[in-house]
Amino acid sequence: MIKIFLFLVIIIPCFGDVFTTPLGECTLEIYGGEVEDIPEIVKLIKEESRNLVETLGKVETRPFSVYITLDMKDFYQKSKGPVPEWGIAVAKRNPDRAILKAPGIANVSYPRMKEVIIHELNHIYMFRIPQYGTMPSWFKEGMAMAASNEFSLLHKLEISKSLWNETSLPLQRLHYFGRLPKNKIKLAYGESAASIEALHYYYGEDISILLLDKMREDLEFTEALELVIGEEYLEFRIKFEFYLEENYSWVFLLQSGNYLYVLMPLILVLGFWYKTYRNRLKLKQWEIEEAMEKSQWQDELPN
């Protein structure tokens, strides 16, 4: 009897639910969690699954699971394979599943955990796209970050610092995150989010949906991308570099704190000098144009 009691005490409680979503039947398991957590998370998974299908288009439905694990042993056991050491969650295929570390072991807040669930659901949605294996990491992670609104000021600061240090990552290095060192991961996620912004900026807000539609026709990623943007992949990679420079070069100033007060006068002087220089160029151009017009007018006068 004592052995049975000890066994029950040692066993970690697992609360769960099985429910239907637009992506398929979902099995939710929370290890060591609270029963009252379940309805809110079920609601989140249902709403986000519906939002993905309504926003990005219908995909094949099949069962998937979401596990919120209590410790690292459970995390690795449910992952059933290699996971990045820096990750607090991972999405896996065959079978489709999202495995998250509980807020306590991941050192994140409960609202942050809900963002991570949305991020991983986006990956599960992408698993259903034909030719998924040809998608580069920058697109997969960028789309997931856009869905979960994870593109934070910290990511933008990381991009800004990398531009000034000349350590930014070209798009071709973001094809597979597994090859990147740990100290580049935040930058990689930030640039991935920026890449989706750049796609929408240069080619329109619907470009991601058009791209996925072409992949639904069984086209590989690069072929589908070039078809919908109307130019070569290389052209977008070049535009992406310009987009980072134009939008994130000066973000680092937001982190400067007291240094900003020191730099501000210099920035103002440089701005004034640049404005004055441009005005002088304009005046010179106007003088030349005026002289040309006057000369032309005199040539047209009758003799």
C-alpha cells in the first residue's frame, strides 16, 4: 500500500484534452500544469488554427499534438529527435507536434508562452504545404514571427548593431538555422521577420499568400517565389540588404540612453549641414535651369 502511495506521489500529473480544429484533431497535454489552464489554451489553439486557414488558405487536415512539458527529460522525450539547444519550443513532423517547455523551465511568462504556441502552430500549418521541405528557414521563421507578433525591439537592435559591425547575415545564410552559432540566433530570427516585411514592402501585402498558393500547385519555394515577384531570387536578396540598411541602421540609438544626449547635437549638426548642402545644390540647379531658359528665350526672339 505504501509503495502504491509513493508511486502516485512521484508520478507527474498530466492534464489534457482532445478537440477539433481547422488543421485537424488536436491532442493537448500539459504535464504538471493546472486544469484551469486547459480551456484558455484550447481556445487559443482553436482560434489561431482558424485564423491561419482563413488568412493563408486551406491545407490538408490531419491530427497533431501540443505538449507543454514540465522538465527537460519530457521535452526531449516528446521531441523524439535532435532539438536546438537554444530553443524553448520545437515543431516536428511525422507525427505533427509542437513541444514547448513550461514557463518555469523556459524562464518565460505565461503570455510569452502563448506567443510561442502561436509560433509553433504556424509551423504545423506550413507542414501541410506541398514542397514544404524546399522552404528556407528565413521564410518559415519569418512567417511564424509575423503571426505571433514576436518581432521585438531587441531583434531590431540586434539587426542595427550587426549592420554597424558589418556582421549581418545575408539571406542565403538563413536557409537553415541549424548551421548557425548560438550567438547568431537572435539576429537570424530578427532578420527573418524583417525579410517578410521586405517581401510585403516591395511586392505587396498578399505576396506571401500568392507564394503559398503556387506551392500548393506543387512548385518548389524558389520557383514559386520568382514566379510571384516577377524577378529572380537574387534580386530580392539584394533588395533585402537595402531594406535592412534603410529601416534598421539607426535603431541602435534607442539603446544609447545617456549617450543619446551626447550624440544628439552631432546628429542635429550633421542633419543641418546635409539640409544646407542639399538646398545649395537645388539653388545651383535652379540657377542653371533659369539661365538655360533665359538663353532659350533670347534665341527665340525675332531678329
